[in-house]
Amino acid sequence: MKIEIVTHCWRYSTLLTYQLSSLVLYPPRQATVLATVFFTESDRATGDVLRYFSQLDKPANVTIRGWSLPREQLLRRAIGRNMAALATAADWVWSADCDYGFGENALDTPGDLLSQSGEDLVFPRFVWSNCLEEAGDDTIDRARGGVRIVGIDPRSFVVMPLDRAIGGVQIVRGELARGFGYRTSDRRQQKPAPRWMRTFEDVQFRRCLGTEGTPIDLPHVFRILHSRRGRVHPDARL
């Protein structure tokens, strides 16, 4: 089972550190995982994180690659997602955000469940999330001060049920991704933007597929909440 995780990172290098650390701390035992991170060269902190994890000694079944885009293309999330979808060689493509991470068995369980699934779009029935945004801010602050492997403190995380495949947990069958792309024909969603755009394309993607997705039981998927957001706070660096 091959799984590709597709993430965009614009000034969220600390959150990205948690995500990539989770792949090193809890590598899958059965699946092969490719983490594709879209970034822009002017975001030096994200570039430093990608270089560190790309060069790190990792299990053979975990690959981390940075995919550099011009800033205006990066800031429209559907552009990179579409590129990755059309080019993927994976059995399943997990469109994620860099505030998500993967704990023990989070990426092995999909191999078991997805191999039996006849669905095209699935999502975790629940994720573990900070109970308060302030707790998420503290989680981010603890990882500052140089690139390194960091793990979450699960004591501030609680179960958050999901009822649809929202933007960071859209897991799509690879055949569909290669043939359908990600909002390929939507001119607005494929148009470069001068600032980080609100990410409504995941709603439109579900509508095009005619499904909200099918929930599956994936353990130890976590999400770090935070009080500052790039689209609202242009100077935010998380």
C-alpha cells in the first residue's frame, strides 16, 4: 500500500516540524509513505525544516520531499493539490494541512482498511485535537528554537469527531486522483493569488464527487489548534 500525504506550508514551519517528526517517530510498518510538501523558496524557515528531514536517516518506507512553487501558486492550495493528484503513483492520496500529524498505527491502519474499501473518498471518524487554542499555541511554542524532532504531549488533546472529509483529512483513491485531479477545471481555484486564500476548494471537491466521504477508524491522527491564522494574520509564523 502506497500513501502520499500532500501538505502546503507557508510560514507554518513549526507545525510542519511536528508533522514530519510524526513520520519519523511513528513510521508505518506496512505502508510506504511519501510526504510531499509544497513550499516557496522565500520561506527560508520551511526550507530549513525540509532540508533537515529530507537528509535525516529515516526508515526506507518513508520519503519526504519538498516541491517548490512560486509564491503566488503556493498561496492557492488547489494548485499544488491538483499537481500532486495528477502526478501521484500512490494507491491513496491524503490531502493534509501541516497542523495534522500521525501517531502510532495512524498510517498502517489505512492500509488495512483502504485495501478493503470500495469508496473513493474517506476520512478519519475522529482526530485528537487540542482542547483549547491556547493549548495549541503552547504546543507550537515548545517546538521553537531550532529544527529538531519533536513529539506532541497528548495530555492536552481530546477526541474531536468528524462528519465529513474536511480539507486536512481528504483521503482519495489514487486512480481517481490521477484521472480527476483536484479542481482541475475550476479556473478560479487554479488561478495564482497574491495572498493566502480561504480554502473552500475542499467543499467544492466533495460536491464534485457527490459525497461527503466515508468515515473509517484511524487511530492517533492529531491536529494542533492555534489562535493565529495566516489568512487573518499575514505576519503569523507558526
